[in-house]
Amino acid sequence: MGVHFFTGFPGFISSQLIRELFQKNKTQKVIAIVLAGQYPKAMIEKSKIEVDYPQCEIQIVEGDITLPNLGLANQIIQQIVPQIEVFWHLAAIYDLAVPRDIAWKVNVHGTAMVNDFVRTLPHLKRYMYFSTAYVAGTREGVLREDELIRPKAFKNYYEETKYEAEHRVEDLKSEVPITIIRPGIVRGHSVTGETIKFDGPYFFLNMVDKLKWLPIIPYIGMSSSAINVVPVDYIINASTFLVDEKSAEGKTLHLTDPNPHPVQEVYRTMVKLLTNHYPKGRFPLALAKKSLQVPFIRKKLGVERETLDYLTWNATFDTTEAIAILQKGNIACPDFIQTMPNMVDFYLAHKEDENYHIQIK
């Protein structure tokens, strides 16, 4: 394929996608749009990637996805628009605690601006849009890939704004070749454990690590739910396969774990790996939620209170379409429990580095 364009650089997933695209020889040139404040960081990441792939090029352009024409200068637009064959849209506010106005501006309005820009690309072969499996909000039961149904409520503004954004991309399917990716909760690499931020399931590692001085660590509430966590390498391998797979065109695909583990089993394994003991007893979920309403407590434990909403959410992501297509590339999701030791080892090696931790408010 020709030139690939990225939003969301130099984020972890976008950087890993670019590396994999170069590795698989899917492209030799990437154009990445970055905010002015992210430019120095983007240039550092660009240099690292180009050292590993000297035959490839990353062109950094300054812009802002919330502006018309993505805030790009006219000269830049005239230069790059005829080149772009694949557009990857990953830029979003992923924080579960994000205020609604900020989330709406970036996730919804920003995606609308991106869609308008995508419409102007004369040689576009695929628009790869990263949504989330959690557009389902509070809906429970079996959640299908081919449905986008407004739930009665959302657990947070991240979910709501990603739902609204996906609707706008869905409406574009009749105009351009699109693949919508809905990842589960993304963690670090299944083999190396590498990640660049400790969020999602890492909040529970933070909590257990802070409480390991206690004689026992209790379970948090009682849950029969499963938690859907996928390693970043599954997302990368799958997405770079799907980008030029004809059968993925026009599809919305759940990149979720087809065999997710129960919340209780995941928590039990985390506690064992961090403390060498299994959890005992139970701390009421209602009391845990009340405790995390206190800023001091959630900052001390390193846990966003919105995280607890997922512990008792009873939903199953249907992955029939994704699995059928990914089988062509022999791509499958690594098991969470089996590969969790790698995740915990990386966490323990970097837990003192504040650069990995999310600022809890």
C-alpha cells in the first residue's frame, strides 16, 4: 500500500502499529499529525522508529483534529492529500474520569472533523477507525459486532462520546471503505509486558501493591462477571492484518478476548503474583465505591473510581466476525491468566516511575 496517515501519534498503540506496518512491509511512509505541544515527543519517537527501519519514513505535521482540515496548513494539505491511501484514526481521550465537554470536543467533534477530511482523500483504500467495545454502555447480555444500539445509560463520558463518535463513522460507511475496530481493555504486550501507562487493569495492581502490607487482602465485592482484557500485541497483529484484508472492509469488529476470565479469577491471580498469597474475605463493593469518592483515598491507592463499574457488568462480546477473518492470518488472542506474569513483572520493574502512572484526580 501507499502512504498511511495517523492520528494519535506518538501514543503507544499508534507507535506500535507503525512499527508493525514497516516490519510487514505494508508501507514505507507514514504521515502523523500531532499537536504542537506533542511535537518534541513525536520527533523523539519518530527517530527511534526510523533507526530500526532506516528504509522507511515518518513525516510529522502539526495540526489539531478538532479544527477544520485538521488545522493543517494549505501547503501541507496540497502535498499530502494525493498521497494518503490508508487513514488510521486513534486520537481520543481515553480517561474514564474525563469531563464530558473535553471528551466531546476530542472524541466526537474531533472525529467529525476527521471524517470530513477523509472524504477529501481521492486515493483512500481504507479508513481504520479505533472505537471501543464499551460503546455498549450499560447494555448487558450478548453484544454483537454488527449492532450499535444506544443504551439506557453509559458508565462514564468516555463510553458516551466514543458511542457518538462511532455513530458518525458508521454513517460514513456508505461513502468510503471503513473498518471499525472495537478493542477490549488494552494491557501491555503479552510476552514482554511492555506498556507506556498503567491504567485499566493496572489500577488493581496499584491497589494491591499499596495494600500488600496488610495481613490479608480481601476480594472487592462479589461478582460473576468476566472482564475483557486484551494485550496490545493482539491489537497490533490483528489491525495490521485487517488493514488490507478485503473481507474486513465495511465491517465493525470486536478485538476482544473470545475467552475472557471471570473478574474474581483475574483479581485472585493478581493478588497471588504480587503478594504470594491468595485473597481472603470480602470488602463490600458499595463501601469500596464510597471510599473511592474521597480524592485522598483514590490517589493513595492509584485507582479511578469509575473502574469499579466494570466489576459487576454482565456482558459478553460476540467475536464471530473478527475470529472468522483473523483465522486467515492465524491470529488469536493470547490468554490473560497465562500471560499475566509478564504483565506483573513489567509493572513491578517500573512501578516507581511516575511517567507510567495516570494522574488520579
